[in-house]
Amino acid sequence: MRTMRIMQTMRSSSWRWLSAGGWPALWLVAATACAGGGGAGADPGGRGEPERDNADRGARVATVTATPGLVAFWDFVAREPGGERRFVAHVPPAAPTNYPLDAGNYVRDYWGEGREATYADFPLLGRGPFGAAIRIRREDDPSFRPFLFVPRSRLHDTPLDIKGAGRSVTVVVWAVRESGNHALAGIWHEGTDLRQESTAGIRRVERGQRQYALFAGLNKEGAACGHVSENGASSFLNRYALHKCNSAGVAAAVPADAPPDVLDAAWHCFAMTFDHERHELTGWLDGAAGDRWLDDPHNDKLLSFAANAWLQGRLRRQEGVQPGEDPEFPADQCYSPPEEEPVAVAVIREDPDERVELREYPFTKVRVTLARTAAGAWHETGRELAALRLNPWWYPHAIYRPADASSGGPFTIGRVIHSSRSVGFTGWIGGVAVFDRALSAEELTRLAALRLPPPVAAAISDSGGR
């Protein structure tokens, strides 16, 4: 990658407030402006060694691009050499495109409300794991929900369009989380067809076109939450997609305008992997997945639907219609993780006539009741789901395959298209990478280490990220 210019060194005292589009933004001011709107850059911490910054940045980028299976890596430094100078991705040499990112406001696109979004709506921070970061702000205007995106027409059937049977995926995002639990990056068009107050008067109604995406927690705010869908729409007869995982670790909230040393220490590496061979969807925070369970899922507002799907699957495997069975429940929505052999058994209660065990399986914990027969043997009389494993989550399906380019969703960063128009995640995003395989724990640990301070400052490249 040929470097055009390295921004001049600035001391830490050069941080100051600027305004972008009427919003305050923390910007690291450089003595030399970047050609063509390439962004601000500076020496982190005032070390006065821009050459070292550039070498460090190159090594960090190479760590990502050398990881097998890379499809695209946006570092928010590489841009188109001319024209609009949009952010582009580092991609393999044979890639058909480097996926330039457009700016959009999905409320304007679907409701016909609000103004257009531009790159000015994403303030830049001239330091971070790879030298720059974009800010996703808490927008007060409900008609303005900007994101960066690759339109479906430019990604359909390209390597980024990971879909169908036999496909695995990894999404990695380096971010500072200010607030929120929603989308970081992925192909996750949630649809605009839900009937609710926010969709009244909507002009463009579309069903969900979900494939894969990484979120900042969802039901476990601050966790790394991976999401995949087999049908683009909903799960278990709920209105939402519910095949998701949550890392054990949680990223604390840090103000996006915090002092430089605080921001430098606040970077996290969010990641999700879907391994189609193991049928496992796993969330990773800073290279660690961890074990996460949800006890008594039948009491959960959303995952009670998964608990019912487990029950319907169990009842359907028995002869005849059982008490509690719904004959109309779709067979492809039953949730039946493997429960052949328990990995652990604990006796909860036992008396001469009855025994209750808690059996732990790879993805479920089941409370099993047994009665003693006349011959003295134990005979199973009942089963109740006691816990669902949220990390990893069992997912036995293929990734949704849209029918054509007109029906699939875009790849978005910072937000996704959805009916509720909520603010979602806010904070800084300093890198987004997609791989067409499930990375190993060792590989994710290596990528997570790139978040650690000291950060590096941006250098401007004319290579177009190729």
C-alpha cells in the first residue's frame, strides 16, 4: 500500500471541540489537513513518531488481511482515490469489488421523512486500533437514522453475500460503546412490515431480509451478540428473529467525548462466529466467548418462544398428539438441540418413589422427573426445560438466501433497517471485518489484541484498500 501522506505529529493538548453538521464531535486536529477529505490523523499521545505510527498501522492492518478467509475489512482510512472518496474495504486481490460505503438515512428511504445523510454525519476520530474511527451518534431527530452501507445491487452474489447451506461466517467490529445494544454491522434488513405505531404511514413496506449480523448485546446489553437467520424473517412464531448468541463478557459504556486516554482504554473487539459444521453460533468479546445460560426461559419475554419451540419439538417426537402439543406449529420452527447423552447430571430431589434430576446437555438443561416402577427401576415421567444455552447457541439451519438482488438486504454499519426506528448503538467504530469461515479462538484472540493501546494515527492511502 503506497502512502501519500502522513499527518503531522500533534501533542495530546491538540484535542479540541469542533462541530460537524451542527453536532459536537471530538476530533483530533492535525496541523496539515487531509487531501480530498481523507480524515484527521495525529500521533497518539504526543509521541512525536509518525513513522512508527504508520509502520504500526500497517502491521495491524496486515494482521487482519492475512487472516485466512477475509472477505472485506473497512479500517475507515482507506478510501477511493478519486470521486466521492468513500471508505473502501481491504479485500483479497481477486475480489470483484472493494465495497465502497454509501451514507444513507433509512427513514428517508422507507418513510419518506427526514433529510439525506452524508459523510459529514459520521465524525472521524483520527486515532484508534487502525488509525481512524467513525462516530455513530445519538440522533434526537426521529426521522434521521444514518448508517453506512453497501447497497444490495453491489454485493449480491459477491463474497460478502454469505448465504445458503454449508456456509460459515465471522464478523469482527472494533468499537467503543457509548450506549445501546443494537446493530454494529452485517446484512440484517429487519423489514418494515411490522404493524405498529412507528410504521403508520410508511411508504415502502418490505419483509425481513436477514442473513447475518453482529450486535452490541440486544437482550444482554454490551455483550457481543451474533445473529443469523434461516428465513430472513422471524423465529418460533415470534415477530422477531431469535437465533442469537451473547458473549459472557460485557463492554462497559464510555462517553464518546471522553478524554483521549479514556477512549484509548475503552476499545473492545466484538465478534461473532457461525460454524455450520458444529451448528454453533458464538459471541466473542475481546477474544473470549465464555459460557452463558438463560435459566427458566419460559419466563423470558422473547426466548419463551424458543422454550415453546423446544417443547413442541419434544412432544412431536412422541406418538400421537400430546397434552400441550400444537399440531399447527411449523415443523421447521421446532427447536431440538441434541439431547442424546448428558454432559452432567445432578440430583435435585429423591425419595423412595420419585427422583428429580437436572440433566445438562450441550445446549440445554432439562429437569427430568422419574418414578420408581414396581420392579424398582426408575422410569421417566416428565421433562421440563430448565435453561437454554445462549453462548454458543445451537443453530442447525443454513443462512438465508434471498431470491435475487431486488429482495435481499444491504450490508450496513452502525445501524440496520428496522420498523421501530430506535437510536440503537452509539459510540465509535474503528474497524469492521468479515470472514467466510468461523475463526478459531486463537485467531480471534490475535485480532482482539489489536484493540489494546497505544492506538495509531491515520495515514492516507491511494491504494483503494485493494
